[in-house]
Amino acid sequence: MKPGILLCLPLFFKVLLLRADPESVRVITLDGVRTLVLENSVSLKKEALDLELSRLQAKNLWAQVLPSLSAGGAIGHSFPLHDAPSTEPSLSASFRLSLGLSAAIPYTMKRISLSYQKSLADYTRSRQQLVLASSKAFFSLLTQQNYLTVLEGTMNLAVEQLERNRVARQNGYIGELDFLSSSLSAEKARLAYTKALSEYRLALRDFLVTLGIGEQDEVRLEGNVEITEIAPDPEELITLYLPRHLELQSRRNEVERLRITRNETALSTMGPSVNLSTSWGVSKAGGFNDSISGDVSVSIPLDPWIPRSRQDQILRQARVEYEKALMDLQDIENSARREIRGYVERIKTTWTEVEIARLNSGYAQRAYDLAAQAYRMGTMNFLDFETMRNRLTEARQQQFESELAYRLLILDLALILNIEEEVLLQFRTGS
């Protein structure tokens, strides 16, 4: 069998598989990817359960001040050891209501409520990051698909050229060296395509696992890495969206938590506490007797007022942690400003790279067309012609990679600013 036919067999079988049952191929778009990853993520489901627990605790805040109830009963009988008359069985029952009040209760309730808000923010952030990661993987796979198309076309051109050179060799128009070069070129093109296809299949398999799709399902990714030039003003983005910055929001919540913890610690260790209790009891031991009693107790701790005591050290530590968190918040805010400015500059630079890559791709395409014409006319040798073809393949790959990088930068910046991607795309050039 001829080598050229062997090279075409993988493509032939691929076409047969895709056309055998087109209805069995599952088409996945970007919206479908985002929906599937949110529905099937195990880690996100765990965080949803944690969020539900925090919600239940926040919903039952008044349980912190509800009184405690207790009831009890007893039955007893004594047996004399001598000839004394036997006593009747004794019965008793009691009911007690107790209410403890502390100055730290309001801050305890705030801390529980803030814990739920933090869990909700963490859950929302996890959803956003999961969507971002799946979107990046989807666009990366689309880029690999485009590059596979280029490599497939390069391989087909190499195979076609090999067949033409075979005929030319048989008719004596080219020498043995040119024919061997074309054979080697076809084998290199096939190897490059095979390696890229293998890498794509491995990446696709891992991607489908994150979406909860079985490996036996035949899927096809549908979409384009569409990009539009934007030119946002970093200072405008900072003014509008800095308060929404993900890390900054997390730090603010942490500062608020430490402030509440500091106040709670101070009031619980230094403030007085009041306990109200009342009880009712009934007993029957030779007669019926019942009673009701109540008491009020006030406790004032003295240990926290003593310098260098254990409680005093705990209070000082809570204050230091809060002051440190305030300074960390300022550092994070300055870092967030620098991060936004850096992303805007990278977006501008990457767009310049995209334009250069597109120009280079167009130039490489034109140079290849002229080289192909010159080679057919016999004014260019095969090695120079192959060089032009390889340059075209590399130029297209660089174009795909630069466009992907630009697309991912926009996704990253939108996530950092905690806004929808469509909002960021409104900052177009000249708008």
C-alpha cells in the first residue's frame, strides 16, 4: 500500500466516525459548560451544605437568649433495718426556668450573622471561580481545535505534495533528494497532527469529567474565541468597581469579624452577667408539699481587670489582631489598585500582540501562496517551500494563542472586579 494512502487513513476513519451517527454527537456550548459545571461540581455541593448550616444558625439567632428549661422527678422508699414501722414511698417533681444575660450577647448574635454572610460570599466566589476555570478550559479546547484544523490542513498539503512529487520523480522531473524531503515533510506533519490530537483528547477527557459527562459520550465543542478591543481607563475601573474587588471584600469581612470578636471578648470577659432563675417543686413524703422559689445573681469578673492576667492577655490579643487586620486591609486595597492597573496594561499590550500576530498570519499566508506558485513553476526548491509552509503553521498558532490570551485576560479582570464580562466589554475603544 502506498505511504500516501496510509497517511490519509486516520482522516478517513475520523470522517466515518463523525458521519456515522451525527445525532449521537452531543454539542456543548459555553453556556452549557457553565450550567453543567455548576450542577455537577462536588466541591460546590459541599460548600452549599456548609452554607445551609450557616443559614440555619443565623436563622435561629434568638436561641442565644432563650431561657433554659429543665424538669425532674424522683421516687424513693426506705426500708427499716429494725422493728420500726415502714414509711410510705416518697415522690417529688420539679420544674426550673433559668435565663442568663450577658453584655456580649448582641455581639455574639452579630458574629453568627456575619459568619453566614461570609459563607454566602465564599459560596458565591467559588461559583464565580468555577465558572471562570471552566470557561478558560472551554476556550483553550476551542483553540486546540482550531490549531488541529491547521495541522490537519498542513498534513493534507504535505500528503498531496508527496503524491505530486512521487509522480514527478517517476517522470524524472525531480531528483531523489527532493522526493525524500517531501516524504520526511509528510511524516513530520503527520506526527505533529497526531501529537496535537492526543493532547487534545486528554485535555477534553479531563474537561468532560469536571462537567460530569461520561467518557463514552461523543461530544463536540461549538463556539469561537471571539475578542473585541477594549480600552478601559484603570482609574475609572478603580472608582467604579474597587469596592467589589473579591479579595478586598473578603478582607473587609475579616476586619468586621475581628471587630465583633474584639467587642464580644471584651464584654464577655470584663462585663457583668446576670442570671435569673425560678423553680417549682412538689413532693409527697408523709404528706403533700409544694414550693416555688426564685433567685437573681449578678457576676462581675475581676480577673480581666488585673494586668497580665490570662483574660487580660486574651483581650489584648483580640485588639492586636483587629489592628493588624486594618493594616492588612490597607495593603490589600493598594495591591488591588496595582492589580487592576496591571491587568489593563496587559490587555492593551496583548491586543497589540494580537494585531501583530494577525498581520504576521496574513503575511505568512500570502508568502506561502507565492511560494507554492513558485515551486510549481520550478523557481523554488522544496526545502524553501517547506519552510514557508511551516512558517504559515507557526504564524496561525501564534495568532490563536494571542487571541486566547487576550480572551482569558478579560475573563480574569471581570472576575477580579466582580462584574459580568459584558459590563467590561462596554469599555470599547473610543466609547
